[in-house]
Amino acid sequence: MEEDSENLLPTLTDSVLPKGYSLDPESSSIEKRPELFTRLKPKVIKSVSLYLQLLWDDSANGKTINVCDLITNSKTLFGTKYESKDIYVIRHIASDLREITLFSSNISNNLQKYYKNIDIGRADISLRLTLAKDIEAFLSKIVHLNYAASHDDAKKIAKLIKDLDKEEIMVPDEFDKYSVLQNFEVIFESFCIEYVFNFYKIFSEFLYDDKG
């Protein structure tokens, strides 16, 4: 989907965006999902961070975080994970990323409250919101080193991604194959990419004025 840069102003009446805010003109095209987390483009991170940060800042969760920092820190960790001597680097990434939606027990309600352009009743959007919470639950299990319980989550997530985006993420049926480090790292990174990119797809479609 291509749009002119003049059409990139978020719908101010339907969100809590600061008045006069706009994304950069180079954000005019919808990005494709990258194969590596380190290849998430700045404009993808910026878009996701902006809209989720607004929900965070307006929530009564008693915590202060910077969504952009969480994503960019995860990007850094993915870039250095094979050099790190920290055996829990995957756990650190999972801990950072799950914070993105931990502010809300029902993210659908928050999106409906602040971003009225998002039709949470539409089948694919409803599935994307389910996917976000399912990946959050998967990441939480990794944080708690509960890899066995994460296996069932992984199979469900892979099916949702295939249904939504026609992308195949191979999750072995057998836990012993799933838990092999080389297999698990590929699955884990794919889900982390999807965790961010799933929101990008929602926001890119619904939060820009279409004057054309």
C-alpha cells in the first residue's frame, strides 16, 4: 500500500497524539516483515513505539517505561547474542519485549478507547490482538524459563501467523526437537519480530488519514 507523504498525519480526533505531530515523510510505504530482528527499520520501531507509548503513559499501572528503548535494546541484544557470554540473553530479550503489552490486561479495550479508527471487531484485527497477547504469554514463559509450557503456545502462535500473514514458522510437534537451541532460537526470534511487526500492521493501516 503506497500513500503520499501528505497523507501521513495521524487522525488527531481519534487518538491521543500530540497536536501537530506527524511521522517522517519517508514513512510513506508499508514495510515488509524482516527475517531478522536487527533488520527492523527505525520507522517501524518509531511507529509502534509512538502509539504504544501513548497507551502506556495514559495507563494507571504505576510503572514508567520507554517502549522505544525496550525495542531498541532488544535489537541490540539480538545483534550481539552470539557474542554474549550471558546464557540468559534470550530471557533478557523476552523480558524487555513482553513489557510492551503488559500495561494492559485487555489491550483491545485500550485501543478502542484511544484509537477509534481501529475496528477491533474486524476478524483479522481481532486475530492480531489475540496474537499479541499470545506472544506476550509465550515470552512470559521464557522469562520464567518454562520452555515446556511455551511449546504449546508456540504451535498456536505459528498457526495464527500462518492464517494472518501466510508465513510459515516451523514449530516441531516434538518438544525435544523444539527445544534444540538452534531450532528454538529461530522460532523465538521469529515470534519477537512478529510481536513488533503485528502492531505495525495494525497502526499502519488504521492510524493515517486517507485523503485520497
